[in-house]
Amino acid sequence: MIAIVNGKVMTMTWGTFDPGMVLVEGGRIVAVGAEVVIPEDAEIYDAAGKVVMPGLIDAHCHVGLFPEGIGWEYADGNEMTDPITPHLRAIDAIHPNDPAFPELVAAGVTTVFTGPGSGNVIGGQAVCLKTVPRATVEEMVLLEPAGMKMALGENPKRVYGDQKKAPSTRMGNAAALRAALVDAQNYQKKWRRYEEDMARYEARVKAGDGAAEPPKLVERDLELEALGKVLRREMKARVHAHRADDIRTAMRIAEEFGLDLAIEHATEGYKIADLLASKGIPVAAGPILFSRVKYELKDMTPSNPAVMSRAGVKVALQTDEMSAVKYLTINAALAVREGMAEEEALKAITIYPAEIIGVADRVGSLEAGKDADVVVFDGHPLDYRTVVVLVLVNGQVAYRREDKAVEV
């Protein structure tokens, strides 16, 4: 049992206690507040003069799939041999000993949404992980699958245009996505018919009809099974789109097929912020620390998250990075500098990404019953001079600054 006392406790969902206390036991938060009864056998951590927050969450990155400093041998984020690959699963490529993970823990980033890149129109299924390295990736998983990566705009049209195959235009991107979703709809209909026919067959057999013949089994299709989860809204469609017209295309297709949509990047989201807000579409915005490396980023501005947030869009911040995920708080600080409300920026790296990913029942805020993922900063979390001094993940000390090492 660990009790963090005397710190400024920012819960992210139900206020701030200054001073406040957080009591942790058995991997869960037991109590949070200004006055918490601390058992005599609790280990006390005095956070006087420090800030206590829930573990930080990156809403979109590629940790474990694109390790840095290594060649193609460990680059597993884009299967650029087919534009439609919904059956791919990031969990099958995550390297749990990627050296980025310890750096993230030391920066207070305890949860990430990581998955395929944007080389394909449908890239595959992402995974939500805790960042403490383990022997196997299964021990790190918080949610899997955590969303279906889809992409519009320059990336897939460039990849397949260079191969002299479709899609090589924005029209081709949208058409390929629609065609795949229609195929998945038809696949679902086949299975429904099969199940209905099987029910009738079983009823006839039960009634003693010896001439009854079973229906022909529908062959499984892993691609269409995966897309069926998206059509049934069991998996969110996480669509990479930078330009406003690409964002609008994603919205159009989502409405046609009834998808649960979230936009990744939304570089020109500020141009249609009111529309995004009116449709209730959340955004994983960013990265802010980025250059105009391609034409569709020409109108990027660091004020984008602020404009969308003020319009009423639920904005999570993302780095789109690997080890540089550790600069998540710097991205949030820049968003505040450019006009985003400080509270909204802090929520954009905690509770909002948790809600968008679908893990807010476990992480993203300091509340009794949630996973004990807790970060203690020695100053304001958005001050670039601030450092992390303590990190708990699942109630265990994962990082202590004086140790300068992740405890596995």
C-alpha cells in the first residue's frame, strides 16, 4: 500500500486538491481527496511542493513498431504490399523491449495507443499498451484491438501510385475504403443467412426430418471479419487525415456506413472545427513539434488544437512518434501557448485520449477503482523545466528519479 500525501492532486475529472492525497493498494486507486485515512502500514511518499496527476496517455504513436536507430529488421509498421490490410494486428509486431518504453515511463507516459502507419488505406488493428516493459507484449496490453487504422490523403496514394497500382488518387483512396466496407457488409449478410439457415436445419432435425440437409458453411475471411467489427461499432475507425477535404471525406464515409469515427492528426481541423464539433467527432491532434514534410501539411499551425477545442471538439494530443513520445507534455505546453485552455491541454494528454481509445474506465484520471497509474512532477507539468520524480504503474513503482531506472 502506498500513500502519496501533501501534493497538488489534479484528478482530471472531479477537481484539484491542494494539498491532496492518493491512496493505492493492490494495483488500484483506493481513495483520492483532501482528507484520506492513511493506514499505519502504508508506505508514505511526501509530495509537498509537487504535482500529482494520472499517468499520461499518447493518443496516437508508433512505439514498438518503428524502433529508432535500427534498420529495416525492426521496422514493422507498414505492410505496403496491399492497400487493404484490416486483418493485420499491431500486437503481432510490437517489440516489448523497444528501448523507447523505459524513456516513456521516465517521462510519465504510462499508456499509449500504438499501431500501423498510414501507408495503406486500411492499415490494420492498433493496440493500447501500458509502457512498462515486460517479457511479452500480452503483459502490457490494456486493450486489443483498440481501433482500426485507416488513411486518406497523400500517403497511400503516393505508396501505391509509385507502384503503378491503385489507389493513386484521393478518389482511389475513398473508393478502395468504400469497396472494402461493402465487401464486409456482404460478408456479414452471408453469415446472417447461414445462421438463419442453420437454425431452420436444426429445427427440422429436431422435428425428425431425416431428409434435412445442412446449409453450406461460409468460409472465413480474416479481412472481412475484422472490418465487421468496425461496421458493428465494436472497433473505432481511426482515420488519418490532414487536409480539411480529407477529413470531410472520412466523415462522409463514416456517415454512409455508420462508423464510430475519430480523426488522426486533423492538421486542417481548425478550418472545419465547428463541423467537427457539431458531429461530435473526436480528434487526436498533432504532432505540434513537426515540420512541413509534405504538401498536405502546408497550412499546419500550432494553434490548431486550441481552435478545435474552443469550438467544442474533444481534442486529445498525440506525438505520432516513438521515443519522442516522452515530449508529450511539451506538445501540450505549446498548445497552451497557442491558446488552448490549460485544463483542456492537461485533459488532452490524460482523460480525453482514454475516452477516445475506450479505456477511460481504467486510466486517464485519479479516481477510486481505476488502475493506480500515478505520476508525480517536481513542478507544473507544462513547464519544460519540470521533471518526473515518481511513476506508479498498476500500483507498482515503475520509476523513481533518484534511481534513474525503470523497475521491471
